[in-house]
Amino acid sequence: MQIFQYLGQAFWYLLFIAFIGYFSTSPAYTFMEPDQSLIKLAFNHSGKLKLACREFTAEEQAAKPKHMRIKFDCPRERSPVYVIMKIDGKLIFEKTIRPSGFAKDLSSPLYERISLKTGQYHLYLGMRDHVDTEGLDYEFDGSVTLAASQILVIGFDSEYNEFTFQ
């Protein structure tokens, strides 16, 4: 009688293994079509401070308790970051990213995916990181060639103030 229990248990184990084995390889998943490429625009950039620091006057400092006297008042709120992307002169992406954080004092995160056919494109990227700026603070204007199934990641290097391509 116990032999039938073991055979039944082995049968169900084999059925379960076959089920998992089949669905681990089928149906086939394709991330993107063979003639497609992908541009990922992804970065975290902190906009400049919205307001400049101001120095307290002697009267304002004297009105405060001694342990709270500071020389400058520096607001923490940062400017939103404005980003624009054009491919072959056509507007693909335009967005204003608000700073994160409770006091709006952290970076502005961006992640966008743009799917394109394989080929060569004229790419224009622009970014502004201060509310008082007219025009754009940082720009890239050039050609990119996308190979089949290539993923081009575009970031921004805040140290060198330029767009990066990987």
C-alpha cells in the first residue's frame, strides 16, 4: 500500500517539475524587436537654490537669543529642473521635474524610456536648473547612432555639468 503512496507522490513531483520547466523557457520573451533601440534618460540632479542667502542685520541678530544668533539665512528650497529632448527636430520629451523632499530641498529624479528604430539620429538635449534662468543652462546637440537592440543610457554629470552617454 505504501508503494502506491510513493509512486503517486513521485508522479505529482514530476508533473510539477515539468510544469515549472516548460514555463521557465516558454513562451519566449523578447525585450525589444530586433530592429529596435532604446534610449533611457535617467538622472538625479539638484536644481540651484531658489533664493540666495541673505545676511542678518545687527538689529535682527541682537533680537535673537545668544545661542540662536547666526550670520546668514539660507533657504533650502531648490528650483525645479526643466528638461527637453528633440530627435531629428521633433519634440520627443519636455518635462519640469519638481524637487523631492518635504522641504523641496532634494534632487529632481528623472527616468524616461524612448524606443526608436535602429539608425542614426540628430539628438538635442537641454536642461535648465534655476527658475530665474532664461533659456537653457546645459545643452547637447549632436548625432547618435543606435545599433540593433542597443540601449543608450543618457545621464547628467553634475561635477562636470554635462550630459553623459553610455
